[in-house]
Amino acid sequence: MVPTSDAVLTQLRKGVVEYCVLACLRSGPAYGLELAERLGATSTLLTSEGTLYPLLSRLRQQGWVTTTQVASPMGPPRRYYELTTEGQAALETFTATWARFTEDVRTTLEPR
């Protein structure tokens, strides 16, 4: 059985979305919906907000992000997520590894 494009994307997302969230936070704190909009701007990184919040919780438990509650001018307070020093280090490690990985994949996929 040949996998669908969606099935392949699901597998690829599992390994990289958390680092994409960290990359979004590199420029400063953001709240969940803001992150969802950034990641959802492409059709491949985030398919639903429902997967984002458990991921943010895991990142917090790992010590890669911290949270603060900020009053919102409209509606309930917003929880802002911010990259920690450990999160920055994890992102740097991923970025270096990703560069090697994608180059190896690209080279392997090229016809000979």
C-alpha cells in the first residue's frame, strides 16, 4: 500500500513541529493562538490548534519554554510562551542537525 501525502506529512511533523514552535518563539514571547496562526500559515506544519496546546505543555515540562499570564484587552487573560535558555540550546542543536539531515536526504533522493 502506498502512503498518502497526508500520512507522510504526519510522520514528518512528529519530529519537527516542536522545534518550529521554538523557532517561532526565538523572536519573543507569543500566545497560543498567535503561534497557531504562524504555524498554520503553511499547510504542512500545523493542521489544528488541538495539537498545539499539548505540545506547548510538553515544552513547558521539558523546561524549554516558560509561561506568563497577561491580561487581554478582549476576553480572558492570555498565556504567553517564552523560550528559555535550554529551549534556545535545543533549537540550536536541532538547527545544526536538521541542516545535515536535510542535505543527506536531498542527496539520497537525487537520481544517480
